[in-house]
Amino acid sequence: MMTIDATSSASAPNALGTAQLFGLVSQIGYLIALPAALLGFGGAYLDKTLSTSPLFILLGFALALLTSSFTIWRKIKPLLHA
């Protein structure tokens, strides 16, 4: 389990500043929201067009979950090893 010590992390050379941290959090928010919205609405459109409800909306959200997880992992992986 990884613990964070507030006294040592503030003086670490790779520590994120407050502005960088807020930027990272907002990027992660977009990495979750955009695929979910695009693939969810795309799945809903396909379900309505092909009368397959709820098949494609569920597949869209599953693909969004996988896509978001992978891109977030790639985004924070360098920070975990710093």
C-alpha cells in the first residue's frame, strides 16, 4: 500500500504544484467524461436506429470504461514511478 507523507512530498523534486495538480485532475475528468458521452450517445443512436436497445449503449459504456481506464493509467503511470 502506498502512503503519502505530506512533509517529504512537498520538498521532493518531482512533486506537483497546486496548479499542475488541478490541471491533472481536470484532464482526468475529461478523460472519463468525453468517452462516456460520445460512446454512450453513439450507442443510444445505434440502438434507436437498429432497434437493439440496450445492446449498443451498454457496449458503448463498456468501451468507454476500458478506454478511460487505459488512458488514465498511461497519464498517471509516470507520476507513480517518479
